[in-house]
Amino acid sequence: MNKLQTRFGEVEYDPETTLRFPQGLIGFEDLRQFIVMPNQKQGPLFWIQSVEDPQVAFVLSDPTNFFLDYRVVPEQGERDKLGMNEGDECFVLSVVTVHPDRSITFNLAAPILFAPASNRAMQVILEKTHYQTRTPLPTC
Amino acid sequence: MLVLTRKAGEGIIIGDNIRVSVVEVRGGGIRIGIDAPVEMKIHRQEVYDRILKENKEATQWELVDLNDVSDLLVTRKGSQ
């Protein structure tokens, strides 16, 4: 187990099981390795902590919990970068912005594709969509 | 930065496998055609910049806020 000092305190992690972003995230291209942090609370939000930069952590969530018809299918080039084989699953996650007023928005314009089999992920930009970078939760 | 003047129908070759051509010049806009390998991602600058900005903002959160939001979401789900 390795230890990392983050802005949330000390985190212990197994370097073998970290989530890999072979291309980083947009604007964070050098950050390739993230720790998936266990939830302190129930609910759909969780967060990933960068191993390379202790200051950087992203809140993520499965957008289909809230946006029922949201679907992103990886293209072949993306499947290759994720190291996916025929029949491998791919999940879609959103970067969630937690605003100071405690509202949250989902970045539906740039989802994260996650392939559990390879433990790799990548952020993609959806061109030609109406999805917004700051999508508020639908009102119920 | 390399700056070149091109007319409609003319193009530029970048490296071995990228070709950029000016399709049409009309009004204040220029239509650009790009031939590039499929794995090469091409984005409008403002779209890329917007996502970069949102990613940076998304790192500026506090654990206490996340915990409160999670509690609110659980309540919300329970009320549905």
C-alpha cells in the first residue's frame, strides 16, 4: 500500500488498482493515475483523487441516474484507447461540479468513458450535441 | 505561429496525414474541411476551452459540501 497526502488528508491506496487515464483529462493531460475514493455518504456521488497531483480531485457520478435517456457509445478509436475487447462493458460517468451554494451540475458535454475490464478511463468531448457542460439536476 | 494566406479551394498539409482545406469563404465565416486519421480528435476551440474551464472549476470543491449534497440527494430520491 502507498500513502498520499491530499488536501482531504492522508489516503492509503493500492497502486495496482488505481484508475488509469492514458490521456489524462482535458486540461489535466499529465494526470494519468487516480484513486477511486470510497463514499463517506450514501448516494450517487463519489470522487477520484489524482495520485500525481494531491490538489486535484473530481466528483463523479453515473448521469443515467438523473438523465434517463443519456447515452454515449464509444467509437472504435476510443475502445482501442480503453484497451477494450469485443464484448467488454463500458460505463459512462460525468464530472460533477459542486458549487459553493451546494448546487451541483453535470458536465454532459464531456463524459468519462470507463472500461472496468482494463480499469482505464478517458474523457471525451461530444461534438454536435445539445448537452451542456453545466447541466443542473432535472427538477422532479 | 505560422501564418499562411489561402483562398477557397486551397489547402494545407500538416505532417503525413492531416489535410486542411478552405471550402468556402462567405460573409464573416470560413468553412474549413479537415482530413485526418479517425483517432485524431478535432474540436472547436471554444468547446474545448469551455470544457477545460469546467474541469478546472470541478476540482474546487470541499468535502463538507459534497457530504451535504449527498445527504440532500438521498432525501430527494426518498421523496420521489
